[in-house]
Amino acid sequence: MSVPATTSATDPPRPSQPGTLRARLDRLVREVGKFGVVGGASFLVDTALYNVLLDPLGPFWGKVGSTIVSATLAFVGNRWWTWRHRQRSALHREYGLYFAFNVVGLLIGLACLWLSHNALGSVWPGVFHTRLADNVSAQLVGTAFGTLFRFWAYRRFVFPHSATGPETASHG
């Protein structure tokens, strides 16, 4: 006769099974954290380059140039670190989708910049035609909204969950 095993408060927690809600949540938290680190580094590059390009190119073309460079940096970090545990497809397919979703993210940022610089700037040019206003609208507000969209799109379409088997949660 065997005695059923019981757990006590001092027992170490059991590892999550791959398909459980807890395991999925753990993976999501790790992905959000890694995406945040990659995004933070890319944001610093984007902001620095945007400010370098702001005077010679203006706010809109400066944002386009800084986004192209920082998005390429983010692609490298996300492909080989954030979602390295996901099934791979062709590099050109992943980068093509990544680039397309970054265009949408850029348009979100440019819409915020346009709203601030042009729409609000036509009413209060002394406030909204400044370097500070352009940075707040493009780099903070636009990036925040664009980042929410990009995380969803990258996770769903660029680096999708494998439909053929469970993901491994062992990659840190």
C-alpha cells in the first residue's frame, strides 16, 4: 500500500507543465521583459539619432531615419534573444514582416508627431513647434503606442508560436 505524496509549504514548487496557464504566463512575462530590454536599447539609439537628424532633416524625416536604424537593431535583438525559442522561418520572411509592422509602428509615431507639431502647433506654435514637443510626441507618446502594436504583431505574425509542438521554456 502506497501513501499518496503530499506537498508542504517548504517543498520547492513543481515546474510548470508546458501547456498550463502558469507556463504560458511565465513565457509571456519573460518575452515582455526581453522585448523591453531590446526596446529600451533601441529607444536610446532612436532618440539619440532622432535628435542628431532633427535639425538637418526636420522632425518627420528625422524620425523616419532614426526608426530605420533602431528597428534594424531591435530586429537582431528580438530574433536572436527575445523569441529565439520560437520556430524559425526564412530570415527574409521574418525581416519583411518585421519591416512592414515597423512601418505601421512608424506611422503611429508620425501620427502623434503630426497631431502635436501640425494640429496643435497651428494653435500654439510657441509650445508645439519646439524640440521638446517634437521629442515628447514622437519619442514618448508615439513610441508607447507603436510599441504596444509592435509587440502584439511580432509575437503573433513575425515570431509565431509553433503549431507543431509545445514551446520550450528552458531558454532564458
